[in-house]
Amino acid sequence: MAVSSTGTKHRHRSPEFPPPVGNPRYGSILVHLQDRPDLIEKIKGCIIDSGGDPELNPKVWAAGFTAALLKKRNTVMVPSVKNVEPSTDKNKSNVQEKDPLIVEALVFAVLERMFSFLFKLPAVNQRLMKIIHHLSENQPPCPQLYLYSTADKVIPYRSVESFIEHQKSKGRDVRSYNFGSSPHVDHYRAFPDVYTSQVNSFFKTHFK
């Protein structure tokens, strides 16, 4: 979530970019704005919720899109159709529980293969790598707040922490908070008070 402002008395509503689609979309905007430093300067802060892993990882992208398509907050990173037993007379009572797992595994497998193929296409790879470069190297010189969790099965928390350290190494003003047990993009619902406190503290510190 990027926060822009034209002054202390007037602030535009901040746009939101849900990951994993959000990172490339935000990066694409940065690419288009690279020749408009006047607009880049108006981005006063960036809050990243359940994101911060811009790598071209088919599993991460497949997990994110699977969660979005199935409207789930968390999805298994590497589900396997082989691990889901077929329905028989002995386990008919578990059919309703296992059917969603089968669907999730199939959707994940198809998307992972699709992204693995797409990322190897020269045109697609070149475009996405350009976006990733801007996300990693050319972030606006504004404060950043990363909200994530160890339990997130869509965006690996170690990737988020690695990205945070990279941004710090570039001299960025970076804050972060690990919610620990909350699922992907579900930190606010799991810990509303803590989430609100972190965001309010970020705004009070950088938007006086």
C-alpha cells in the first residue's frame, strides 16, 4: 500500500496492491514513473502486507493465485494430489473434507506448471525482471513498513526478511512486524489491535 500526499492538509487515499499480484503491479507503476521524479517524491510511505518477495518463484505465484481463486487466506505451498486418498465406501464421511483438498492441489499444480512455463518466455521474463529490479533497487526514498508472519504459507517469511535486509542495506528507512501465527493477508483479522497499533505508530512517526 503506497501512501501519497500533496501536503500536510490534503492526502490522497492510498492505493492497495494485494500480493503476489501487488508487487509486480506496484513495480510496474514504479517503472512507468521512473522519468517522473516529481511524482515519485509524492509517495510518502509504503506499507507492505503479506508481501515483499518479488522473486520469480512459480510456487509462490501459484500459491498466491490458488488462494485468491479459492478465496482462501492460506494455501499449502506444495500440495500433492497423490496424498489425497480417493473416495471409497470406507471414507465417504470424509469426502466433503477431501474434495476441497483435491481441487486445491489440482489448481496449484496447474498454476505452478503454467508459471514455470511463462517465466521462461524471453519477453515475459525480461519484463518481469525489469519490474523486479525496480522493486529491489529503485524503491521510492520513503519509509517502508512490512507486515508479515512466520505462518504465511504463500509468501515465505525468510524471503520477506531477506528483502527487508536488502532494503536496509540500501539505506532505506524500514520497519517490520512479524505476527507469527496469522495466515496470509489475515494479520488484521487475527490481531486487529496489534495491527492497528503498528500502522498508527508508522503514521505518527513519519507523518507528523
